[in-house]
Amino acid sequence: MNADLHCHSVVSDGTLTPEALAARAKKNGVELWSLTDHDEIGGQARARDAALALGLPYLTGTEISVTFAGLTVHIVGLGFDADDAALLQGLAATRGGRRERAMEMAEGLAKVGIKGAFEGALQYVGNPDLISRSHFARHLVKTGVCADTSAVFRSYLTEGKPGYVPHRWASLGDAVRWITQAGGEAVIAHPARYKFTPTEEYALFCEFKEHGGRGVEVVTGSHSAAEYVRYAATAIEFGLLASRGSDFHSPDESHIDLGSLPPLPAPLTPVWDALAARVQRPA
Ligand code: AMP
Ligand code: MN
Ligand code: MN
Ligand code: MN
């Protein structure tokens, strides 16, 4: 099945509306879709309504920012109840502090001669509670500081660079519990992206399972083909369900479009098998 269970809209750091993403997913042949905005589920009703109107089955989604062993890890939540009070409160707490962080980022950039970056980034923000590094990146590309967003991250927005501000996100246990206690499944997003030692990565997977997490992204726009193979083995080693998602943000920035990834490697059990009862289907 062409499931695409990871992407972003203007409700977080994507550039398309939930409706435009639904139409793009449908056009690209997606058969099961989820919008997974960072730390926010304000776009869920729009995404679901648009998907169902197009005949596209839908799972609720989000991508929660977590701090683990000093690094940021992303946990995707799928198929939860979007009205769950503890989940809503947890996401709001995780989002809180992004504005202050963004002002500090702008101060760091001002020190290297890039003035007005906070106001500049805000021009790209669709949700005032969700100012992200991506919005700064778009502003710095638009004003000619860098040629593309990857170059902005490399030179300005990653650890040790002038616009980088460390931030404490949710804990791993809290994020997994918010999702699972709302009836959903928690999935470790793009594991190859984290710069952990093998021991730390092992601890991440063990603790994730102890908290009730059951899935891992194997095929994602953030992984190479070799990494599909590596994390397919990890999924089997830890007895985890496998997920698949483009992590699409923007037609101008994302290399992998909605619905265009290869299938999950054969021996894996897809996370959507465990979520069949949570899928919202067209009438
Ligand atoms: P934030 O939650 O504000 O720390 O921003 C994280 C977001 O920045 C991620 O979800 C990606 O969309 C984007 N991002 C992180 N690293 C890179 C990179 N190297 N190149 C392009 N985008 C990136
Ligand atoms: Mn993002
Ligand atoms: Mn992510
Ligand atoms: Mn993402």
C-alpha cells in the first residue's frame, strides 16, 4: 500500500495548506495519508476533511520534539484521538518557548551581521506558536544570505553556529504516553538523522519500547537506501512495526515528494496494520 504517514503543512513548518497537501497526496497515488505537523494538531480537522472529500483514507498525526541524551529526537504519533486533553496539553507545553528561542536565535544572527531575522522569519510563519528554524532558513535564502535552506542549516542553524539555540523539548516517556494513551501508536522518526553513539541509539530504542512505543520509520525521505536496510534490521531486532513517510515540507525544498518513496522491505510489519481500526475512511 502507498501509505505516506509523515509531512508538514503551514500549521508547522511546511509551505502548503492541509488542503493542498491532501490534493497532492491524492494526485501522487497515496492510499493512506497522515499530516504530522511538529508539536501541533491544529491542522488535523482540515487535513482529514480534505482527504475524505477526495476519497483518501486518513490517520491523525503529529511529530513531537523530544530531548534524549542531549539531542533532539522526533517521535511521530499516528491514529490518536485528536480531542484527547492530555495530548493537547502536552503539545501546547512542548510548543511553548519557541518564540523566546526564536528571539535568541535572531540575537545570535545579529551578532554576525544578520539583522532583523526574527521579523524576517515571522513573514513565513503560518502559526504564531510554531516559529521554527525552517522559517529562519527561508528568510535567509530569500534575502540572499545562502543559496538554499540546507546551506542555511549548515552555516547558521546547527550546533555551534551563530543562530543555534539549544532547547529542551518534551521527554521521551511523556511524548510516547501522550500518543499511546490517546489511542495512537508512537513511531521513532528518521532514526538515521540522530548523531548518537551506538550505545545511545541502543538506549533510545530500549527506552522507547519500555515507555510503550511500537514503531520506527524505516522508509523516509530522510534516509538513504542503505539506511532503509539498516533500520529494517533494527525494526526486526527490536520487534518494532515499520512506518513509511516522505517528510514532505515544500515543493521548493523537499527532494522526496508525497507518495513517491519505495515500499517497506518485505519482512517488516507495517505500523498501519496495527492502526486499521483508527483509519478514518470516506463515506
Ligand atoms: P526546529 O523544530 O525549529 O528545531 O526545526 C526543525 C526543522 O528544521 C526540521 O523539522 C526540518 O524541517 C528542518 N531541518 C532540520 N535540519 C535541516 C537541514 N539540515 N536542512 C534542511 N532542513 C532542516
Ligand atoms: Mn520540519
Ligand atoms: Mn523530523
Ligand atoms: Mn518531519
